[in-house]
Amino acid sequence: SAMSSHIREILAHMERQRISLAELTASVLLHRGFQHPFPFLLQDLVARAAEIHGVLYQRAECRDTTVSWAHDCMTAVYSSALHDLLRNNRDLHFNITYAEPQQIREFRVEDMAMTIWKQQPMLWLLIYRLVAGDMSTGDEEPGSGRGDSDDEADGGDNKRAAGDNYPWRSMQGNKLRAMREIKTVTILSQLLQSRYMKCNTLQSVMGIFLHSCNTPKKVIKVLACMGISVSLTSIHRAIHSFKSECSTDIQRLGCTLSASYAYDNFDVKFSTGIPTVDSSEDLMVHLTSGTLIRLEHGVTADDLHCADELWNKSPNNPHAKNPIPFLPYQTLQFLRTLHPEDHDNSAPRLTRRGLFHLYLFKKTLFRYGPQYFKDLQQSLANPDPVEQIPVCKAHQVPLHAMDINQSKVSGNIDALLEMLTQAGVGDAETAAKAKTEMADIGDMVQLVHGDLGTMERVLSAMERRAIDVTSTARLQFVVFVFGLFHLKMAAADALWRLLVTPEQSRKDTTSFMSFVAKLRPTRTGKLTNNATFREQHELINHVGEVLRLDAWRVEARRGGYLTLEKWGESKPSLEAIDKFAKTLASEYVEGEGTNLYQQKNRPDTQRDKQHENIMRTHHYLLLYEELSYAMNEGDIGRVETLFRPWIQIFRSVGKHKYATRMLLFMHQLYKVYPEGLR
């Protein structure tokens, strides 16, 4: 061709003039005298530089030379990028000697990843692609494609994967990207620390985390040598800094007198390799941990000015002006009238509890049913709240661990007074003994949280100290509030005593344990005798979902559809789904017009005992689901409406103490405490 002919003439002329092609290219690129007269040559070389490098790499004769040259160049480029990161970004530096708890709370690997990506994208891409093992993953930018973790925890993966029959794939992809980001940040942090020891943000956080997990010192030393953690000495300096800073934070919050106290016991066992006479005694040490929780939702110190008023109503006060005795039966009857429903006799309708059952039946279908129903999740509205408070993140400050055995009444007294001292709160006498300034508790009360055992010991302590002279000594400031999480644990244990522990309850083919055996076939023995709360909670949820889905299947078959898939293919309207759900809430669960106690008077030939067992199981499981829902949504009114059925369940399974303490709390809440405190 003409082009080839011209190229040959040019090459021949260059050979006659003894000018090499390399000299020509270098002259055009480096010498300005050759650039201005012939701008086209320079522009073309620049535009096709990548093509020229690619051709050189493809030639076997010069591949090694090209790779060596590129390696040297990129080593210098990436080394310079690391230097620029060290010089221009102080956020990657962590002064561990003056570390503050706020720095640990605010640390996020995602923030480090985004900082590096924005400042040195080429360096980030290099490490990320090496970690991924793919040179063109398409998700190199930090956070790309990652969904909201809260949505994922609540089934949001189904919403993001509308039209996808395998919604778990998107969640797995997000986790894979997150793991790649973490590994990339870890590698880059190691490189940065090797350049400059003070560039140790990730290592410092990791070291403090290892210390909090009681990681063996040898492991920390190994990780420090690998550049993943700081040294033990640095960790101890950080902990010392935290301690002084935490004391300030504790007193800053405590002196507002608008905080509640929560505490519990924990045990530490000091093992020894060689038994001696001194170590023959029990090496288990019983300690107490506590935390300060800031009161939210507009609570002020004025709402807590009622200690003297409560003391004048207390049965422990021998000189009480207006004692209000605790009457369990009257309190239980009062719970029947608490948060009454609006009854409309003109048309039959579900009760408040029945409407929640309807909601949960629909939620189960929309979450686990065929794809048509999954697409309807956005149309599902939460049930109307009874009395709801806004859900907000609690601000808490951990207290220093106390060398106090909280299993005794005297230990609880010491723990309460020690927590006040740490918070800088007390009366004039306490401040004089401590020789320090303290916020005067005066007529203030302080909310105290704990489990049932703690509640009993605190009430016993208040009864013992009732004859003391000062209000602080007789614990007049204590208003005990048992934790709802402990109530939830007690509820799970009560269901276990009803549905699992009795041998007769496990023999029926439709029993709770028959479904557990299918879900956990290799662990039925442990789950029957020694199930943890987490296992109980998961199985209550899973068996409930299975039973509700099966109820949908049965009701769909009654409507003329062999399977839920066939029903979904017919694309039923929301009104049709609501009609089915109302039938399920009315006829498949005990309580909505169905009295199983009356069924016992009917002859066996007219009864479906398996269906009755399933209805009662539905009822128990849905009570637990409603309690969990109300706690998560902040619907305290709904929680209070659940006290009465749970008190009856607790009594039926032998948990009389919990039932009595729940009644006592509701008595104090509505009959003793003033409106502001309530």
C-alpha cells in the first residue's frame, strides 16, 4: 500500500542518516526545537502512548525491559502516593497517649477507605484489585453497591432485589465488597505505618479492641509485629488516657442528675498452673459493672424532684403520711382497664391484638411468600400504636468496674452508693467525707435498672435501711425499673416451660418441638434441656413463621388454590389478601372469638384437638412476637397491655416472683409515682 511505501522510504532515509527510531522519538518528545515546527508528531505520540507501550509489551524481545521500566516507574509513583497520604492527611494519625473514647466511638473503616480513595485513587485501585483478584471488578469505589445495613437486618434485601428470585445474592455481594474494603484498608494501613509510626489509626483501634476482648498478650505481640496492632505499651497508655477521660465524662453526665443507672454482676476466674496452699480457695472473683444512661424524650431534673413525696407514700416509712399499700389482685384488675379499646358494636371487627396478628400474618407472607407477595412489602403499614415514644439511640457512659459482690443485699447497697460516688453525686455528708465537690442529690430520685434478682435485693435493702436518718443512707433516691430485655428473656423461658419442658407437650405431631426437630434435627436434646436465650428467641420466631406460612397455604387451598404459588399467579388484590388475613387472625389463633376452654366440654368426636393445639401455639408465639415488636418500636402502651397475659402465663409456669414484681411495678407506676416521674 501507499502507506507502507512511505514508511519504507522514511526508514531508509533514517538509516542513511544514521538516525535511530528511538533517537527520533526521544527528540520529538524532549526537545522543544522539534516540537513547534511539527506539533502533529508530538500530539500523535502523546495520544497513542498507551498503544505504543502495549506494542512494546507484546513483543517478546522487549517485554522484560518494558516490564522492568514500568515496575520502576510505578514503584516511584505509588511510593510518592504513600508519602502524599502521610503528609496531607492528619486523620490517619492517632496520638494514643492522649486518646479519647470519642475517637473510638466515631471510628469507621468506611471513612478511612473513602479518604484514601479520594486522595489517592490509583493506589486504592492497585490494592483493591489485587485483593479482589480481578483487574476489572467495577466496584472499586468504597461503598459502591452497598445497601443500608438496617434494611438488610429487617429484610430490606428483598426490597432491593425486587424481581430477583434469589435476594440473598445482593446481600452476599455487599458483604464481599465490604470484606475487600476492610482488607484493602488494612494493607494500606500497614504500609503507611511502616513509613511513619504515628500513622496508626487502624492499629490503635485494633489494639484497644483486642484489649477489650481479653486477647492473650502473645497474640497482641504477634499482631503488633505484623503491623495490625500497636504494642502492648501503647495500648496501656491508651487505656490510662481513657480512664481519666471517662471519669470526667461520668461526672459530667452524673452531675446533671438526669441520668439513670444500670448495673449487673460479672465473674472473673483467675486460673493457676500450679496449685498452692494460697490458691486452694475459690479463684472466682465476683465483680459488678454499671453504666450511666442519659434520660431522653424531654425529661428534666424537675421531673425527678419527688423523693420526699415518694417517701411519704412508702410502706417502709413508719411515719408515712399517705402510705399506699400494694394490692396485687386490685392491680391485676386495674390492668384490664388500662388503655381501653374503642368498641364499635355496629360492625364486628378485630381487637387491637387481633389487628396485630393480622399484620404479622401479612408480614410473614410478604417476606417469605412467592415473589408476587414480596413485591407488596411497601404496602404493609405498621399497626396503630397504643402509646408510643420516639425511638432514639441511648447515650451511655460506662462506669468503672466495682470490686463488689452484687449477689448479696449488702453488695447492692455498696454498688448503689459507689455508682453515685463515681458520678459525683451525693449529699453534704458524703461530700465532706470524700473531701470533694459533689452534686447535691437532695430531693431528687434516680432511676435504677437491673434484673429481677437485683430488684428483689434492692427492695430488701430499702426495707432494711428505712430507719436510717439521712435520705441517702436509706436509699430514698432509688426508683427501680426492671429491664424489659429481662422480661423478654423470662417470656422466652416461660414459653419453653409451656411448649418444650413437659414430656407430654412433645409427643404430638403438631407440637412445637416437632417443628424444632425439623429445623434443628441434630440438636433437639440440647434445645430441650439447656437452650440459650438466643436459641429460644430464634426458634420462637422461626417456628412462628413456619406456622403462619402453613396457615396461609391451608387457607389458600380452601379458596381454591393448590399452592401459594398458584395463588400468587392469580395476582390477588390487597382487599382479597386482607380478607384471607382476617380469617387467619380470627380462626387460626386463640382469642378472637374462639374460647378453647369451652371446647373441652364438647365430645371428642366434635373436636379437632390438633387444630386446637396449633391455635394455642399460635397464640403463645404471637404474644412473644408482639412483645418484641412493641419494645423495638417504643410502643410502651402496647407493652403495658401485654403485662396482664404474661403475668398469667408466668404464674401458670411457676414464675410467681416475676409476676408479682410486674404487678408491683405497675402499682407504683400508676398509684404511687407522680405524673412527671411516670
